[in-house]
Amino acid sequence: MKKSILVVDDSAAILDVVKIALEMADYEVYTSLTGACFQQMEQHLPDLILLDILLSGENGGEICQRLKSDEQTRHIPVILLSAHAGLRETAERCGANDFLVKPFRLSALREIVKKYLSLPSMTPFSS
Amino acid sequence: MDTNANSHFQEHTEPESASHSLLETHVLWMTDEQTTHAFIALDLQWQVVYLNQQAKEVLRRTRGELLGKNLWEALPDYVGSPLYDYCRQAVSSDKAAQFEVKSPCSPKWFRVNIFPSPGEISIFFTEITAWKEAEERLRQSEKRFRALIENSTDGIALTDEKGIITYASPSTARMVGYLPEEFIGGRIFGRDDYPDGGEATRRLMARIQQEPRKSQVLEFRTPHKDGTLLWMEITGINLLDEPGVEAIVWNFRDVTQRKQLEQKAAAAKEQLEVILQNVADGITVVDANDRLVYVNDVVAHWRGFPSLAALLAALQAGKVHRHEKFATWDQWGRPLPGSERPTAKALQGKQAQALLRYQDNATGQFYWNLVRAHPIFDAQGQVQFVVTVYTDVTEQKELELRKDHFISMASHELKTPLTILSAYTQLLHERFAAEGRQDAVLQLSKMDDQITDLTRLVTDLLDISKMQAGQLDLVQEAVDMDGLVREVVENLQPTTTRHLLIEGTARRPVIGDRGRLGQVLINLLTNAIKYSPHADTVVIKVIHTHHPHETLTVSVQDFGIGISQSHQQRLFERFYRVLSEKDQNYPGLGIGLYIAHEIISRHGGRMWVESAEGKGSTFFFSLPVREAKESVLWT
């Protein structure tokens, strides 16, 4: 069964290209322009989340913190995306598993996704 | 022996004495053997007919050697002496005489009285050596005092109780262009002495008259004979009741030059004060103990006082503390310790400058100041004062911050389309590669390279705005410099034909931000490659040294076009470009080295360059090797 990845970014073009790139690597990809998607996530939990930290009206870091403090979702690896240079600290602060600075190489994107999806159980980024 | 100089001939004033008989003279001068006077009687042929005991001692002869003998034959030493001359003169003029002579054979002085009378000559000798010596001492003493008074640059004058001059030294007269005698009989003060029409000098005179033996001093202006006005410092003392003086003694000193200097200094001070009070900058002066000795109105206003006087009064009353009013940060937003204030640094003897941010604790308002402190040294080279100038740059700084914010936002906004462009280019690259479309793959690679360059430029601009805003965050981690150098070289080697050689080893990790240090290495290596188009190699050296502190130095050496001396100093400034005809072919924004330099500085390290035009350049950076716990404060 294909692993599923949820990508959240406020740019439709980025969602598009990331979806194509990851589908090429044989993942099932869902996308969302806002953080609203997390409210209906109980039905279908993704195997991995790629989350931009600058969402319109919301903060990806805070969403990540919520996910990591929720018993239901804390095991899902969260990788933060941003063009922001202070991304590393944000990732550490909100308990994200890893981060990827925009613009990124597609190879780097696939590598990081592969790395977390092949791990037997999720460990927080900071360890 | 010259005795003439000390003797004088004086005619006796008693005419009748010429007619005294020898016997009368005997009685008159008490010729008995007990008298202290020496006496000899002679006939007109100078034959000694009588001499008393003292005469033998005075003339140093026995009675037998003198009595019945011609005086001058018995005393050949005396022939031609003043005694001989005076005696002969008295006898030939037949007049009694008195004169003083020094003995030709002893250091004694005698007063000699000679009384010629018909048929006889009487000569009396009275020893006056002690009196003569006292007189000489007095004469010498007076000569010394006179020399002292007359040669003194100060003027000395004596007046009576009403101020009428009885004596004026030549220097007194010289000072005001008169002869001493022109002064005598005049008044010590003119009627209209300046600057108050004589009021001060009248008061001085009154005080002196009322308070004997007490010195009184006054500075006043008095006209020189040539019409110019002189400043005089006069000291008077009432010695009217001092026996032998009985005068008011005045001492004059011409202080015109000093007064002129004082006036010039006062004028210069006033001029300076006007300048200091009218500049837009705040100015403070502290003494060596950091005590405030001056602030201009600008500083007083900043501190909420209407004037300098009000501020100083409040400080003295202890109502305000100097450093309480404002919270202070450095330009990177770190709280500024007192010892880091430019004034504190200047107190250590070094000029200091800093861009500081202040917050008024009362109003909460922020200010930016460019603060420059200059030490002023005394003759021994110790700091005497520190002058600190505060230039309010709040407006410029806010404008700069807005500009930096704009650049930051713009760069950030640019990154989204760059991410999309980059990702689609890579997708297409993969797709065409899978289809074996090599021409398209090549074109897309070129496109990808350009996107990478553009991304780096945008990242640099973003870094610059962060540095300016003090938001460049550095991570502290142990960095294996050997590994980092290797990694950077491995990444860059495929992009260049230059051979990138690594020499040396770091041995120990440094504490720093691996990503940022990698950025510095990439910058130095890409520059080395870019500016040495005809060279074969670029050498990267890693050197670990222990002296004076444990330091890791990395150098990147190229064999390219080099940099002239004049450009080397400014190379690390923001937007500085070495623009000359021959290197216009090298594009760039002039920010890479600035960023690299900032990153190294923020690591507590140092970056510098050694270069010669046409021979190449070597860029160095050194980092202190520290334990993580003693690392510098990074924000």
C-alpha cells in the first residue's frame, strides 16, 4: 500500500509541483492550501506531513505543536517547509521532525521523505 | 693697598681749634696714658716730641724708635700713604683736619685728627675698625636691597598715609612709561582708574589706611604715558607704624598680557559654548572619574530638563542618576553593559564609537544614537577628560530598518516563485533525462544553474537585511572544520576547472554555526575561482595555532588578478566593489565578503586579506577555539 503524504502550503503552484515530484516517487499525495484540513484528519491520518510555516492567517509552527501534543497525531513525522532562514530553531521549538529550506532540490525532498517513511517508529527531531 | 678709596679728607669746621696750644690740646683730648686715643706731638720738622702708650701700639714702634726722630723717617712705610698726604696738606695749609685712614700694616681703621699750631703739630688716632665694618655691612646691605628693588620686574613704591608717592623704583616708572622722579609727589592712584572710575582703588586705599600690616590686592586698569591702558595687579601694605619704614609699601605687577590671555580664553570659551549649545548633537564631558562636568542643552533636553543648569542641579541634588533614564542596547539589540559604553572605553584611553539604541524609561520611546567618545590627555599622558558626542540617527535608522524590512519581505516573496521555478525545472530535467532528450537536459541544467545563482543572490540580500536588523541567528555546535572544508570542496570541484587543493588539518572542532561557516567557505572559494580565470589551482589551508590563544585559521589562496592596496581596507564593507576597467567583467553585488566578514565577526573571529595586484589574493579567517560553555554571546 502506498504511503500517504499531506502537503500544506499557501501556494497552489508549490503544492502542484511537490505533488508531481512525490507521486513520481510513488507516494499518495494530498494537498491543502490552509490548515483547515487538520480538522477533518481523524478519518484518514497521513503517514507524513509537509507543512509550510507561513500560511495565510495561520502559523505552521503552531499547527505542528498541536499535532505533536495530540495523542492521535504525535507519531506522524512533520517536516517544516519555509524560505525563512530561522527555520531550524522554529522546527526545534515546535517539535517538528525535520525541516527543508525553500528553494529545495527535489532529490533532497524525496530523500527526507523517504528517510522518515522508512523509519520503523517516529522519533522527535530534537533527539 | 688702596686705601684712598676708603678714606676722605675733610676740613675741620672749628676755626679756633687751629690756635690750640699743645698743652691745651693735651687737656682737650685727655692725653693721659689711660685714654683710648693714641696721641703724638711733633715739632715743625716732624720730629716726635711726645707720644703716649697707645701711639706706640698704633704705629707699632717703641718709644725709643720714635721719640726725637723724624716721624716719616721712623715710619718709612707711611711715606706716600694717605696719612702722610693728609698730614702734610694740613700742616702746609695750617688748618686742623680730620680724616679716616687704614693702617698700612694692619687691617685697622683710624680716625685721625691733626691740629697744626705755631711750632707744633698734634696728631690723635682713634680706632674705628668696628664702626667701619658695621658701616660697610650696612652699605652692602643697602646696595643689595636697592639692586633687588631696582632690578625687580615688579614695581615698588612708597607713599605716605594719603597715598602721595615718596619713592618709586625704576621698574614702577618703566611700567607706565615715566621717570621715577616724575612720580615723586604724585598720587598712587589716578582719579579715574578703570574700570569703575576709581571706586575700587578708593576702597582699597581706605582698607589699607584702616588695617595696618595687612596686605591688600587689587587688579585695576591704569593708563600708560602713551595713552594705552594697562592692567595692574597692586599689593599694598600699611607699614606707617613700622620704625624706619613709615610708609605704605606698594608692589605693582603688569598683568596686561595675562589679562589679555584670560580675555581671549574667555572669548574662546564663550564662542565654543555658543557652538556647543547650537549644534544638533548632544555633547557631554566627563572627568577621569566619569563624573559629568559638562553637557550641552541638547543632552539636557533629551534628559527632560529645560537647561544644562537644571540638569546639573538635579544631578548634584542626587535627584537623578546618570544612567537610569535610558535603557541601552548595542546595534545588534544586546543590552549594553556599562563597561561597553564608548565613554567608558575612552576613559581607558581609546577613542570609541558605537551605534546604540536607547529607550527612554519614562516614555518608552526608542532612539538611535551614533556615539563617539574621545579621550583628552594631560601632560603625563593620563586621561583627563572624555568628550562624547551623541548624534541622533533615529530617523536614518528607522528609514534603514524600513528599507531592510522591505528587502527582507521582497527577498522572501522572491523565494516562493524561485522555489516553483526551481522545482519545475528539476521535474522537467528528470522527465527529459528519462526520455533520453539530452539537448533538453543540457538546456534545463543551464536554467537550473541560473536559478541557483539567483537563489544565492536573494539569500545574500536576505542575510544582509537580517544582519542590519541584528536578526542573524547563529547556531552553536561543534564544527569539524576538516569535514566542512572537504564537503564544500567536493561540492564546488565539479563546477570548476581549477584544482581545489586542501592543506593542513584542524585537529579540534570549533564551536560555531556549520551552515554559516560553510557559507563563508563557499563565498571565499567561489570568489577565488571567479577572480583567477587563468590559474590552475586554488589552495585552502587549515592551520591550528596555540599562540597567543588557541586559534583555527583557514586561508583561501588564489593566483588571479589580485586586489590593490587601496581597495583592501574597504573590501569587507557592504556593497563595496572593486571597480576598475579590468574587472568589470566580474559581476556581483559587493555583499558576499561583507556577509562572510560579518559571520566571522559574530563568531568572535577575524577576517583579512593579503593580496598583490596580478599575483593573486589570500583571504584568511581565524576563529577562536573554545569550549561551548565559554562561547561568545550570540543572538
